[in-house]
Amino acid sequence: MLFIGVAQNNINIEEMHISMGLQTYSAPVKNKAVTGEALSVAGVEYKTGIGVHSQSSFKIKVNGGSQFTAKVGINDSNINYDLDSITSIPLTDGKRMFYNITDTEKQFIGVEGKDGKVDKGSVIFKLLNNGEEIYNSGIMKAGDPAKEIDVKIKRGTLEMIVDDAGDGKSGDHAVWIHPNINYFEIPPIMVAYDYIGETPVQSKEINTNLKKLLAALPAIKTPLKQPDYDWLIDNEKAKAEVYRSDNGKDIIISNGLVARVFRLFPNLATVDYVNQMTGESLLRSVSNEGTLIIDGKEYAIGGLKGQPEFAYTLLEWIDDMTIDPNSFLIEDFEVKEVSDRLEWKRVRWASNPDMPSGKELIFTLSKDDIVVKVHYVLYDGIPTLSKWIEVINEGDLMVQLNEFKLEQLAMVEGESLVDVPKHFEKPNIHIETDYAFGAMQQKTSDKTTFWEPDPRYTSQTNYPMQLPVMLEVRPPLGPNVAIAKGDTLTTFRVWETPFDSFDKERKGLFVRKMYRTISPWTTENPIFLHLTSTDPAKIKTAVDQCAEVGYEMIILSFGSGLNMEKESPEYYAEFKEHVDYAKSKGIELGGYSLLSSRWISDEVDVINPETGKRGGMIFGSSPCLCSDWGYDYFRKIKTFFNETGMSVFENDGSYPGNVCASTTHTYHNGLEDSQWKQYAQIQGLYKWMRSEGIYMNVPDFYINSGTNKTGIGYREVNWSLPRERQLVLGRQNIYDGLWKTIPSMSWTFVPLTEYHGGGAAATLEPLNDHLVDYESHMMQNYGAGVQACYRGPRLYDTPKTKAVVAHVINWYKKYRDILNSDVIHLKRPSGKDWDGIMHANPQLKEKGLAMLFNPLSKEIVREIKLPLYYTGLTKTAKVREKEGKLKSYQLNRDYEITVKVTIPANSYTWLVIE
């Protein structure tokens, strides 16, 4: 016998899928009363629980549960039913259901009782364990103190029931306070009751039309072929198309690298997801197209039920599967070319000036008066599939979209373990969305990817059944937004990129090529100065210097004195004059604004849901973007750019993802919609700027929302260290920062004046006195294709300094295309020996360019192995050191050559590969 020691655990029932519960009126609510009011029984307030309305019941599969605890009672209520915003809907029994409906929210508030009003209410709470009653509260009335429950439970099912007490259901606003189950090993789960009623079916007209549309698609044979090429070298064959399968039942969207397979009958469902590069299926079982919780009730978007095993899928099983009765049904689909997802005004150099091409597949589904459009985009040239959803209200009454899941895919496990480790290895696929915030890199800004257990997968090797095999893509909170009659809500987008290897460099190249394709504005890479003054004379000098040496942009940096929030015609005119002068010299001018990392006031700042006050949030506190102040900030910024003509925006302290529990801020209703609506504000600004051609540096990962650059990752105080240490640390930052990002979407930092202390040993000014270090900074940054924030009052101080800067910029522009190409990592800086990187691009004349550095105080001679696979070269490479003569090398079977190089002390050299 195998013994596994697992400690006792507790699970809070309000964290389960309470939307699976049954309820006569409205739907269960987490951490609030069913009326939306705060949890409170007999004047005692509570933070967690479930608000319900009789008749109500939840069904829980107990698994390893042993003890149930909770408090129960009827919630206190102070609703004014005479408000003008109160709307009533007649019921079949002659009573009315009341809602409080504003322009932005719909809230259930009760059922009519005696005298046309809502009664005080009385209920009975019950627990049934395998059908046997193990608890009965007796009649509880409004105002009664809460009763405690502490009972043992057995394996099987537990039902949490609230009945009316015989005097009608009006006012039966019951609450389960802190409902909790103690369990061993396998956690309890909420399960749905068996469906009672007539199962919906696909109409004959829809069935006939779908078959006609399907028959019109080009056919493709299955199993799908694996590509006979490496798309990272040549992706011309990877063209997206939508096909019908050879069985005549399925739609397949494929570009030869990745494919998703959909069954249309009896309802839409994803039946396979194929990594064609490896020939493997990514899915264990048939999956729906996501879920919606509308007015508290959960609905599947398509999907099929009846799969007998969830470790794998036999194709013949699919033919016998049936409609999920609580799901949206497919009505139509269409195929079209990809359209631009946002407007990109091109006004400067970019290594990729084109928006992506590919195919878009749109499924239309409906239920009652709600229409859902599920959009898929498969791109040409890369193994990336994108998805988003539109929810359209075609009814006569506002609906509330409480939550959604954009994906709910039953994925193959990344690893199969008996025990539960601290961190499971996830499936080998990259997932990201454009709903990202709170961090400089993608990994830490990802707030929407959730790898959850699948309780249906009972044959897994993991004894507690905790394998993270259910991919859910959803917002971490809400959105809990209203969709008015005739309106549409559009979700964020997800991009899914399966890998064909576990090699770190290759996986990084997959992600980097994805960014170049889906967000090509990130390949803009202007050469810029961070100017630390708004003194007119210094601005003019900086413009003249930039024009003289080939720089292209100036950002009026933090500490310069620029204030974009200042509203004054004279102020606008002053900076428009600077902009016009800079443009006359071929230089773009812009500036810096701080957004969230500051405190404004008690009335404006985000409210901590734990304390009901500001403070204790990201940045300590920050302004709520949905306050009047927040809307005013965005208005002022847009006005400043429109009036001055500036074309560069550095937005520090961008929206970090703070929630806000305020109920008085004008543009959000409360906690649940605060994150969604604040994000819409910041994303709206960045998309507007992208459409205006404004270049954006933002130290948060808003890349897929339209920004150009984020920080590469560095510690600011390191720039107070001695110059020689700054150089090695800077190269480490570059080496580490370019595994999953492209050079042009990252910036590093080079303060020209003293920064965070350090004195003369840390400072580059006077520049003429430290030309070797100044040039080394520029060469290792420009040589990586990474722009640095050269922050100071000027670019050069003597003709000699000017000549050095001009020489580096001319060199960079000569090799700009290859230097902005992807990086192959050669050797990380260690301070012990040489270090280096190599750019590779099989589409260019220069197939590669290697930058090699020597941190030692003596010259070194080394034989360096160069991996040339990603240059596209297969037999012979021609290599020259700097501008020297080309020398031919034969590639070995691993596509490598060995080059003997001499690297000067504390310096660098570079090699060009053709």
C-alpha cells in the first residue's frame, strides 16, 4: 500500500463555483447579500460568505471533507425601494421582481411580498449529507442573531439548502457566513445539479446552413502533416487557412504549425488542439469555448458533455456526445482576412513596418436574448493563435456580466506526479493577453493565466488530483459590468503559442518572433536623449547636438520640470515652439509624466477593500483612474499633446492593477468593476497615442496595448557604482533581459551625471574625461540593439566627445537592421573571461553580428564557437572582424564555426557574418 502524508486543509465555500447553485430568484453572490449589500446579520458585519435567496441549494462533492462550519442568518437591509432607479419585472405568479438599474449597473434587490413591498423574510437552513438531514436551523427571521454550525460530514454529497419558512419568499435574503469544509488530501468541489427540463437542440435551419457553410470550405486530410521546414529560418509556407476535415464534421483552422479543431454538431466545441510542429495533441478532452456568468448564472459557450474519460479522447466518443443544456448554441460562422486590432500611425523607422496577416474565424452563438461572437485569429508565419469574445445584449433589459472565462481548455499535463510539489511544470505553451499590468516583464505582469485542477480527470496519477491541467484565461476580478440593451462588451485578447522544444533559446525566439508579428510597433527603435532640463537654451542646445550626431529624439526626463498636467495656453505655446524647432532639425520632442505612484487625496485615491481607507495598496496608495481626478488626468494629457505637437510620452508609474472599493468614484460602481474599468482607461490612452504616432516608454508591460518599450530590468542604484562595474552589470542586464524580449522593446539606463550618489568614480561627466567608458556604454548598448536612457544636460562637451558619439551612431545606423534582429546568447558576463551575444537574421545580407567583450585588464586571444543555425547558413560562412576582410569558414554538423579573435583589454570587438 502506498501511503501519502497530507496535512488537513480548509476550503472556503464562497471560493467555489457558487454559480452552479440553484436559486429561484436572482443568483448566489460571493461576499455580499443577494441584494448587493454588505454582509451583516443582526447588526454584526462580516467579510466573507454567500448571499442567497430562498429557494436556494448548493451541491458539493465532499471528497476528503470531514467537517463543515458556518454561521447563518438573514442579512440586514436598508434599501430604499422608492428610488427612481428601482425597476420592477412582473413574474408569472403575479408578483414583481425588483432591480436597481443605473446607467452602469443592474442589481437585484428583492421580490414583492405583501402590500406590494418587500417583506422582512424568514427562512430555514438545512444541510443534507447523502440525502440525510444533518442540520436544521429552525425558522430564522430578519433581525435574529446568526446561528453557528459545526457538524461532521461523510464522503459523498453535501447539500446546503435554504427554504422559505412558509410565509412566502419575499425578503428571504439569507446568508451563509464563513462557510468552510475541513478536508484531507482531495478537496471538496461544487458540482451542478442534474438538468431538469427540455434540452435545447440545434434547429433544422441552422443545422442545414452550417453544413452548407462547412461544405464550401477547402478540405484537408487528417491526421495533419508536420512541417518539413523550420519556421524560425523560413516561414513563407506557414499560411493560415480555414478548412473542413475529411470526415465532413469539423472545422480546422491551421497554418501548418498549429491547428485548432472544432465540432459544429450538435454544438460548437473544441475537439482538438494540435501542435503540428511536434505532431502532438495539446488537449486531453473536448472543451467549451469559455464561460459567462450573467446576472449571477453561469453559461458555457458551446461545449459538449458525455465524455467517459478525461485523460484522452477517442474520436468516436465525440459522435455520441450531447449538448450541455445550460450553454449557448451555435448559429453561424464566417471566415475573413485578419484586420488590424488597433490603429498604428507609422511616422518613424521600424524593423517590421507591417501589421500581421492571417485568417479570422468567427463563430456566432446565442441563448435567450444574448448573442456571443467567438473570434479566432491564426497568423501567417508564426505558431500563434489569438482569441477574444464579444457579448451582445439584444434583449430589452440591461444584463450584468459578472465574470467570464475566455478559455477553459482541458490541456495535457506538463508533468505527471503522484505527490504535490511546490511548483508543477506547466504544459509547454506560452499564454499571454493584453490585460496585463503591475510589472516590467511579461511573466510577472500576467494576471489572466490560471492553471487549475480538473476534478473530472479522475484517472490522473496525482493522488489528490491537483495536476494543473485546466487552462483558464480570465480576469482576476470581475469585470462585473452592465451591458445595456443593444450594447456590446468585448473581452481582452489572448495569444497562445505552443513550443516545439524545451531549449531556452529556441523558446525565447518563439516569443520574440510573436511580439515582432502581433505588436510590430515594438520594432520602432529611435535613438533618444533623456534631457534633464526644460530651460529653453538647454533644450535648443540639446536639439542642435542631437541633430549634429544623428540622434532622433529627446525626452524631457523626470526632474526636468515638465508638467503635462498644467493647463495654460502660454505653457502650451512655449513647448510647441520647442517642438517646432526640434522638428525643423529632424528631432522628435516629448516628455515625462508620473501617473500612479503618488498620493492625491482621500477622495481620489484607491480604497483598500480590507480597511475601507486609502493606503496599503501597490505604491502604498495611488489615484483611482475612475475618479473624477483620473478622467481629468487623461483629458489633460491628451490636450497637452494635441496643443504642443509632442510625439514622445514617457509614462512612469503606470496603472499597476490596483482595485478600488470606493462606491463614490464617478466612473466605477465598486470593487468588482474597478480593475476592469481602470484598465480600460489606461489602455484607451495608449491606443489613442499609438493611433497618433506618439512613441511611448512605459516601465510596465503594456506592449500589447500599444506601448513601444518597457525597461529591460535593472537596479537603479547600481548606477552609483564605479564605472567599470556599471559596464559589466549593464551587459548582464542586456544578456538576461533579451531571452524573451526583442532589443527594440527594451531600454536600459546610462546616467551622464551623478545618479543615486557614487561621486566622481560613478559619473561620466565631464564626458571628455571619461570617453573610454562613455564609448563602451554606447557600444554595448547599441551593439545589442538596446536604446539606453542617456540622461543628462548634453550629449557631448568637446569636439573629441562629439566625434566619438557621432562615430558610434553612424556605426549603429550602418548595421541597424542586423542590430535590431534577435539575439543569440553566447556567454553571460562573469567578469572572469570574455562575454558576448550574436544577432541573427537569415533574411539580411549580414546574417549575423557578434559583439564580444573583454572585462579584464589585459588583452586576450580566444577561439570562440559561433552557433550559426539561426542565421540560415548551412555550409559556408564568411566572417570579418570589424571592417576587415572576409574569411570563409565551413560549418560543422551542428551549424557551428570556431573563430580566433583578439579582444583588447577592457574593451570589445565585433564580427560580421555573411
